[in-house]
Amino acid sequence: MTVAENTPVTVNRNERILAYMVASSLGLSLICIVVTLIGSMAAANKAEGLWPLITILPTVGLPIGFILIVVLLITTAIRRSRAARDDAK
């Protein structure tokens, strides 16, 4: 069975990968923020174990997530403009 050449592609692989990267980066950062808040309320010793990683991860993950959102928006805009240009012909 062959695929027709005129079938539109709604989301390509790069956009899907970027979307999952955004979701995982921001989701993990938000989970770490919540865990840090819970640890602060429980008066946990944040100098040992995984606490330094859990505390620092949002400072790296959130900016990376927002940069990936911008990249995703740019790639989506480029794809849509190319699709509109091809439809106009």
C-alpha cells in the first residue's frame, strides 16, 4: 500500500521532538520546585543527597524550556508559511 503524495503532513518529527523536550524540561523543573517547597516545609537538610540537584535543576531547566518554546514557535511559523506559499501556487 502506498501513501498518496498530496496528503498534508500536520506535524513533522522535529516539532514533535521539540514539544516533548519542552514538556519534559518544564515539567521536571516544576516538579523540582514543588519538591523543594515540600522539603522546605518539612525542614529537610538540603546540603546532602539529591537536594542540591533538585534545588539547582529549575534554574537550568526553566530557561532551556523557554528557549525551546521559542524555537518551536519559529519552526512552526516557518512550516506554516511554507505550506501557505505552496497552497498559493
